[in-house]
Amino acid sequence: MSANTVLIASRSFGKATPEVFDKLRAAGCTLLLNPHEQSPSEADMMALVRDAEVIVSGTEALTARVIAAAPQLRGIAKHGVGYENIDLDACRARGVPVCIAGGTITDSVADMAMALLMALARKVPAGDRMVKTGGWGRVIGVELKDKALGIVGLGQIGK
């Protein structure tokens, strides 16, 4: 393995921006990509991390057992925010730093939140269910013209 073996465990990292893989390779990194289309099990993760020096993490569980299965591990970069899926005690015990990439998916999450708000206001899920069950009735939602629709919050998404 190269001196910079990076496991891209996150299923979403690089999907919309594949050029990030080129940048990592240009920096001398060997990339190990998560082959799973769903969040890998603990056993799958233990196999994936075996040669990783750095893990780009998404929502997959990085348990104490997964951390222990990565003897070369030198760092974890969380693609997104929050550490709830990473055993920080196991990382501290090994001296493995963990960082978040705050702001990397903020716009995407805000877009999705607005799309869901609009879908609920216009009753898109109810119309979808009706059509899928053979109906073709009228589903009336709230008209959005001259209305204010927004996200209220002080976090990265609300801003």
C-alpha cells in the first residue's frame, strides 16, 4: 500500500463531485472505495479498514472493533457533521484524530429540506400514494404564491 491509503467509507462522498478522487490521487493517495450500496455492517467495515491509514466516514458505524481492525489508522475525516457513529473513546485510546468537514453538505441538506417543505405544502406524498394505488383524484395543497417558506435555525442548515 502507499504511504497514504485512504478508505472512502462514505457512500455519498464524491458521487456528485468525482474530481475529489482525482485530487486525492494527485496528492499521492491510494483510494480504497466502499463497494457497498448500503451502510456496511460492522464485519464489512472491519474488512474494509484493514489497510486504511485515513477513513473518510459517512454514516457507517466506526465502532471500537472497527477501529481496532485498522492497525495503520492515523485519522478519520467525517463527511458531514456529528460524531454519533464514531467511537470517540476508541479513537482517543489509539491517538486517532477525528475531524468533521463542516459545510461540505450544508447546501445539499438545505436544498433537500426546502424540497421536503414544498412537497408537504403541496401534498406531493398524498398525490403520489393515490396515483400508485390507481387513483387520479384531486389533492389540493397550500398555494405557495405570496407565501414565505423557510428554514428557521441557527445551525449550518438554518443559516
